[in-house]
Amino acid sequence: MPEPAPERTIVITGASDGIGAAAARSLHSLGNRVVVVGRSPEKTAAVARELGADYLLADFARLDDVRALAQTLLERYPRIDVLANNAGGIMAQRADTVDGHEKTLQVNHLAPFLLTNLLLDRLVESQASVINTSSVANSVFARFSIEDLEAHRKYTPNRAYGNAKLANILFTRELDARFGTAGLSTAAFHPGGVATSFASESTSMMRLMYRSVLNRFLISPDEGARTLVWLATAEPGTQWQSGKYYYKCRISTANKDAYDAALSARLWEESERMVGLAPAAR
């Protein structure tokens, strides 16, 4: 008889609620070892307890939390088959984190950028997939300036969120450009308009939509998680292409800036500087 396939380890950030929790449930039901990562001790523990899964806590508004999370993941898991960078959100007024970075940029881009880089050797060894949760906001709201990543000159909650979601796609493409030939696969995706609490810290029109009668037009977290689950379980290189942006399990069109190779390389370099990483060899 053939040997059973080894259990795969899938790390999901932002998994205490919304599409992260929904994806954790689906991937656990398919026989994967899911590591639930969240900010809220109570909600994260509750999801993990429901699944009998491991969980870890990290607040992405604190880069020291991200560093501690990476260290624990490396100590506990000799393989990481999928890293789902799902944590994120839209904020209210402009605010700096304890690390001195604009909060929307840090939570949505800099923190997952740092986490991925700190795990990079393990991910390459595991021939892993890195899946980044983006948003159609990358096309609707982004007005991207590599010279003003911290939004000192022009800030609105929606613009900052759109820029961060565009950064997710640029990071996805550059990660593929740098490490795709080493066996790493990566994708970004738009989950759709999902009925979750992700806009709870915002004062923008997006919060009004998520809390008003328009909420009835939003899809469920289970529906929103489908592309994430598909990317985590389908075969990269045959069933999906690395470095692409997806919606409803199909390649979709992103902001035109997402296809600028010089911009993605520059964003990588700026992100390294901002989180204190030594420049990676190409």
C-alpha cells in the first residue's frame, strides 16, 4: 500500500475571526495541521480549541511580536508548507505604531513582510506557498508613492488601506521574482466583500457599509475564504501560477502599478530598511 501523504503544516495569521478563522476550519477539516495566529487571546484560543489546533498570539502593530512569532514558529515546526499572511485591516485617523510606522502600512504590509523574511529559509526548505490576502482596494483606493509610504503628506483611511493592499501584491510579485526558482510559490488574492469585523477600527465609508443594511450584500467568511483554501491546497505551477493576483480562484487584474518590476524591487528594499533587515541576496 502507498504511504499516506504527510500532514501539512499551514500557518494562518489573522485567524481568530473572519476569513482567517473560516479558512482554518476548512483546512483543518481537510486533514492539515493548522497553526492559528491572532491578536485577541480569547478569540484566537477559542478558534484553536474548536479545532484542537495550536495557536500563537501576535499584534502586528508591534514588530517585536512578529519577531517573537517567527522565532516560535521556527522552534516548533520543522516544516511550514503554507504561510497565509491574512492579518490586516483598515484604520481610522493616521497613527504611528510603537515602531514609528504608519499603522495601516505596518499591520497590512510591513509585519507580514518581516514575518515572511524571518521564516524564509524554512519556507524555501519546505518548498512552501506564501499566500497574501489583498483586496480590490488596491485598484479602487490606492495612490501609491514610494516616496511617501508612511503617508505623511496625504492620508485618508481608504488611500492608506488601498496602498497597503497594493503593497501586498508588489511583495507577492517580488517574492516570486527573487525566490520562485528556489521552489517558493506565492500568490495574492481578493476575498470579495466579506461580512467581517475587519473595518471596526475605521471611520471610513467602508465601516458604514460593513455596519449598515448594505451588510446584507456582503458574502460570508466561508465564501471569502474559498480562494485562500484553494491556493493552500491546489498544486502551484499546475493549478495556479506563482506571483499572480487572484479573485474567485482565477487570475485577476490589479492596479497597473502592481506590474512595475522596478517598483516592487524598490518597495522590497524600502521595507527591508523600515523593519531593520539586512538586504537579501538576489
